[in-house]
Amino acid sequence: DVKVTQSSRYLVKRTGEKVFLECVQDMDHENMFWYRQDPGLGLRLIYFSYDVKMKEKGDIPEGYSVSREKKERFSLILESASTNQTSMYLCASSSLAGESNEQFFGPGTRLTVL
Amino acid sequence: GQNIDQPTEMTATEGAIVQINCTYQTSGFNGLFWYQQHAGEAPTFLSYNVLDGLEEKGRFSSFLSRSKGYSYLLLKELQMKDSASYLCAVMDSNYQLIWGAGTKLIIKP
């Protein structure tokens, strides 16, 4: 089974703090994604990566950065957290092979910025 | 712009059948996905359609009409554990997933 893990289920930070969200997958997937999920909205793509050291902006990259130094790990960084970044953050991975390229999700990190 | 529409909430009775609709307008089409998401948990993959027609997988079926930009997820013999949100997502011409806001399905005894 594909396993995608995220470093924290719940996180509380203060405005202006630097926040690191870590994601690790164990299935040698090439693609990794960071989304945020807010009530009444669909998942919104923040950043994605198709390979080590490669990153692409998604729909809402402002206020975020990412790092992919190893194939299995994809980190999301909030340089200076703000209250409007309070959200559920979901990491996902997928393979280039296979019929559907379905994405496998981690359990999510619920971040609250005070 | 790109848009995925699905009802916000639906209610159904245990043992019954429910159909959740999804309409889409996207730049290109490389498949449509349905995911299930229980409250507080991660989405899990249910089905994938890239050709027109019905795909059946146990109690769940998914239908696609590309010409109409339309899909539905059919859930039969509903169980209480089917209470969840159901997310429709379309892979566009850039192989990016465009997500609907999800349909919250409430199952009543």
C-alpha cells in the first residue's frame, strides 16, 4: 500500500512565525503535491514537483515555498505565517506510470495561525 | 475559466441508492476522478473515467459523458459508513487536477 505521511496532524503557530510542513511518501513516486483545503472550496494546489529539486507553482503559491531535496520528501514552508493561512494542508503523491495517475493523500495537517 | 460543479449536500436513506452529479468545464480533459473523504481524514480514491460510459466497482459506479461535460457517482445499498464528502476532480490538458468543492452525503437510518 502507498503510504504518505505528514509530520503533524495539528499545528498551532503565531503570526510571523516560520512554519515547516513535511511530507514523506514510500512508494518511489515521481510527483508530489501540496494542497490546501478550506470549507466550501475545492482543493487548491499550492505547489507541485515532478522530480527532485524541481518545483512548479500551483494556483495559490503566494506566501509559500517548497523544497524537494530527496525524491521521497516534499516540504512546504510558510516564511511568515499569517492568519489567512489557517487551513487544512494536504500532501499527495502520484506515479508517472499506471493508467490513471491517481493521487494518494497524506492524513493532512490542520494549521491554525493565531 | 475552469469550473467543476457538484451539489453541496445530499441526504439519503440507509439501503437506498444515491446519485451524485458533477459537471465540468476545463481546458482539456485527461480523465475524471471521484474521491471519498470522511470528516477529518484524507481523500481516498474511488474511481477514474477517461472514456464515456459506466465503470462499476462493487456498490459504487461512475459514469462519464465527455460531450456533455458530465459525470455521476452512483452509490447502491447505502451504508452508514458511506456518510462522507465525495470529491469530483478533472485532469486538464496540463495533467493538473481541478477539484470540485465536494458533496457532503448524509445517510439517515
